Amino acid sequence: MQFLFFVRKEFLHVWRDKRTMLILFGMPIMQILIFGFALTNEVKNTRIGILDKSKDETTSLLFIS
């Protein structure tokens, strides 16, 4: 029961303090916006090399076209 009173007290404290609310909600939103524009999953300008040690007919036919 003491824990619930503690949680309630802290919640009210955070709710009243505007700077704490900005840090709790503003900072994650800013990070989502910044990293959303900066990061991408698209792979560009990448060189690929294939090493074929088997040198049999099956693998050589795959890379002819």
C-alpha cells in the first residue's frame, strides 16, 4: 500500500513540473523525429563479391546470366 502512495505522489509531482513533462515526452518525440530522418534501411552503393570454391557446373550456371 505504501508503494501505491509513493507512485501516486511521484506521478502528481511529475504532472505539476513542466520541465519534467518536457523531458519525459518531448525528448523521445524529438529523438524519433531526428532518427527517423537520419536513419534508413536502404542499402546504397554497396559492392558485393561472391567466392565460389566449389567450381562445379551447378554454381557456374547460376552466375552466367
